Amino acid sequence: MNDVTVFGIKACWKWVVVIAIFWTFHLLVSDRLNPYIFDIIIYAGINIILAVSLNLVNGFTGQFSMGHAGFMSIGGYLSAYLTMLVFNLFPGIDTQSIYGTLFFLSALFCGGLGAAVSGYLVGLPSLRLKGDYLAIITLGFGEIIRVIILNIETIGGARGLPGIPALSHFGWVYTFVVLSIFTVWRLMQSPHGRAFLSVREDEVAAEAMGVNTTKTKVRAFALGAFFAGIAGGLFAHYLLYLNPQGFDFNKSFEIIIMVVLGGMGSISGSVIAAVFLTAIREALRELQQFTQIDFRMVIYSLMLIILMLTRPNGLFGTKEIFHFIPLRRRSLHDVKA
Amino acid sequence: MLEFTQHIINGLSLGSIYALIALGYTMVFGILQLINFAHGDVFMLGAFIGMYSSRYFALDRNPSLGSLFIALGCAMIGCAAIGFCIEKLAYRPLRKSPRINILITAVGVSLFLEFSGQLLFGADPKFFPEIYKPSVNWSIGELVINPLQMIVLATALILMMVLQFIIFKTRLGRAMRAVSFSHEYASLMGIATDKIISSTFMLGSALAGAAGVLVGLVYPKVEPLMGVMPGLKAFVSAVLGGIGNVTGAAVGAITLGLAEEFLVGYWASTYRDALAFGILILILIFKPTGIFGVERIEKV
């Protein structure tokens, strides 16, 4: 396998082609599509980023985090605040111009970075804890972030933050979908990724092999939070309005359900589960208008319980979708490696 | 000073409600090393059972201590049955699977109870009937004591004493302690561990049900999501007192109730829900075993 170098052209060209295809789709088709369906496609993309990044923490590193929505809200609020600030200071800048796009991207990056820093700060003390304690403490942090946002008046507090410039669109959302999948995929092929896996499989053995488990966990946590922040930023600049109520623990549970359904430790599983659950949510919305009852969370939770009782590894377990398709070339590779 | 005493009384009554819920957490954790996320929702169901049973028996027509006991009894029996079912259907099949799967199941059960509660009862808050109406307000000097809060405190204390009796003076309690020590050895000694675990769930759930009725008495608003926050806070109290420790849970809950009351009274009421998690984080960083907890050596 000579194409392992992350920034080597050989490693990247497939991913670049995928991004290019998405942009072509964006430029050619996006205006002609039914806006409702288009909305669903965008939200599916954002959910993919969230699910894949949470999978890095919950699936690959085996640390059960329940506060992903908190990091998403940090990224969303931070980037939205920054773009609003910039476009209010310089009203002359066209949001669609190259400068507007650059500002948007750097705001997104800052949002992600802010989320990553908070993920680092959260992770450092709490990742020494295990299993259930970690779950509760991340849940607690998510709630604390929400309560703090509720109390900051400059970003709207409980009223929410309206008037965010419309900057994210299909092209950017799916660029970041590809980037996040690419990052996690390449990472898991690298020694760092192997360290993540070793922490999941057996912490004591990993430590004996010289893996600094706390550091590894915090890394996974910060990277997961980074992409959650990016997803939050994309979400904010698409919906154009943020409300802290949208980032409560139901949102975190929703992302967890995607990860668990797809299989903890399977990137393609997360992608498929994210798309599936976003679509089913809209389908159930029509049912809800018909029956006036919200079935969505009942079905989600039942799915979670039944999944754990009958197929605890989710749809794909730790495998990827192409492991189920017999490809001769890939199996040869595996033998050599 | 008057205000201070008032806050102490409020904090004690709030804390005793948290204590009743926290006991269920701590008992289940002690015996299964499992955080029963659904416990807060059992508390919610207790409030609803209390509400519907007092409507069914028309208990608000002659409010008295007797009616309160009927509602309490219904809620406790109902919740014990619910706790039994949860353990039997959701947790028992997973007894041997990895911890994370059980954790996910617990989260799933919790969400299921919350949202099927929304389906069954409707998402809007319901009014809890007045099943006990104090005739006079007790007062010492200028200090006015709400008798309801005293009733809550007394009921909680009595229930906790009963629990203490069950755990330390009965055969069932001895078996529970044995199972929490080691499942295998307990079953070698002829203890039916599954039955003991079931009854632990039932005991804990009954206490949560009682807490539900008591909350309905003091804050007469009942809704399907009311169990989430008290549930999490009760869990924090259990950790604060040293999870697995019954006395610790009660002490932790009273501490948390008082801390919350003082925060709301003297500083910032909007940070109320953040306080519990802040305490949890500090405790887990500095003394993960809690106030009364014993250090456990992790075996490889």
C-alpha cells in the first residue's frame, strides 16, 4: 500500500473527484429541485457530519459521549456571531462574493476550533472516567453549555439568534461531509487511529503497549467536537436562526441513535443511518400532521432498545459497507497488509 | 435570618424528594453497577399514577392524610410493577453483554417512557388534584412553615427508615447486600439473584413513585418530561454521597437540595439546572467515590 500519505495526490484524488461531483450537482441542479426535498438533503448532510464525528468518539474510541449537541451549538453560535459581526461592520461585502465566502469559511473554522477547544477542556478532566460516568458528565456539560448560552444576552439568550447571513449551501455542506469522512477514514488507517481502536478494545493493554490513553481519548474528543462545531456552523448559516432549545439532550440522543443504528465503529454505517433517520423523520412528520401525535422519539427509542436486544452491533458493526461486497482487489490488499 | 430559615426549609423538602429518587439509583447501582437512566421517568409515571388514582377515587373531594396515603400506595405499587417490567424486559436479557450496550438500553428505556408518556397523557402539563389540604399554616414567630413541605419531609424520612430497616434487618435486605457484594458467591449460597435484583428494582421504583406523588402535592404540575431533570439531579446526589451507599444518597440529596435552594434564593435562578452538573463534575474530578464512598480497586 504505497498510497497511504495523507496529502499525497494518489490518496486524495478520489475524494477531490467526489467533492467536484457535489459542486457540479450544486451548480447545475440545486435551483431546480423541490426546496423541501433539498432541505432534507442539506440536513442529512449536516447529520452525516455529526454522526461521523460522534462515531469517532463513541464508536472508534469507545467513549460514550452524550453531549455532542453542546459542541454543535458552540460551533454554530460562534461562527454565526462572527459572520454577523463581520457583515455588520462591513456592510459593503457581498455575501456571495469571494470575500464573503472566505469570511464564512474562516468563521466556520473558528466555530469548529472553539468547539474543539471546549471539547479539549471538557475532555481533559472527564475522560479519566469510564463508561456511565463519562456519559452522564458529557450530558451534564452539554446542558451547562445550553444554560450558559441561554444566559448570554448578546447572542439572544432564550429568544434565540435571528438574522444570520445565508452563507452555507449544498456545495459547502457536502464539501465538509466529504472532508469529515475523509479525515476520520484516513485517521483510522494511521497509527493515531490504531491508538484510538486500542483504547476501545482494551484500555489496560493499550496502556501497557505505550499508548497514552487519556491523551488519545482527549484527541478523539477534541476532533469529534471540531467537526460537530463545523456542522453547527453550517446548520446556523442554513437555517439562519439559532435557538438554545434546539441543542438540548434530545438532539444529542438523536445523533447517538444514528451512530448506534449504523454500528459503532463503522463510518459508512453512520452515513447510511444519518440519511435514513433524517428521511424517516420527515416521513413521520407527515404522519404526525395526520394523527397530531409525535411518534418520532417513541420509534427512535424503541429502535434503540430492540437494536440492543437483538443486534447490539448496529447495522454494520465495526465493518464498512464495502466489506460486505466481495471485491477481489481489496481482499488481496488485506492479505498483504 | 427569616429568609435564611425559609430557604433551609425549602431546601430540605426539595432535598428529601431528590433523596427518594436517589435511593433507587444508588440501590440499582450497588447491585448491578448500572445507571438506570429510566429511573427519573419512573418518578414521572409515579406522579401520573398518583394523579389518575386520586381522580379515580375522587380523593380531592375529602382531602386528608388518608387520601394522601391511598395515592401514595397506588403510585408505589404501580411503580414497583413498572420497575419489575423494565428490569425483566430490558435489562435482564442484557445481563451478560458489555456495559455500553446496557447503558444504551437504559437511555432507550428512558426516552421510550418519556415519549410514550407524551403519547398517552399528552404533552401539556396536567394539574395534580389537591388530595391533602392543610387547615392552618404553621408559624413560629414570623416564620411561616408550609405544612405540605413538612408532610413531604416526614413521609420521605419515614420511607427512608423503612428502607433502612429492609436493607439491614430483613432476609431480603441481607440477600440484597450479598448480591451486591458478588453475584456468583450469592448464587452459590442459594440466593436467587435474579429475584433479588427484581425486588431491588421494585423497591427503588416504589420510592420514586412516592416521590412523584409528593412532588405533585407541593408543585401541582405534572407532565411527561418532568422526570428528566429531577432524575439527573437525583443521580448527581447519589454520586455526591457515594454511589451504592444508601445513607450517602440521602445526605447527598439533602446537600444538593439546599445548595440549589440557596443558589436560586441568593444568586442566579437561571443557573439552577447547571448547578447540579457543576457539582457532579467537581465531585468526579476531585473525589469520584463521593462523600461516603469506599475506594474500589479496579481488577484487570
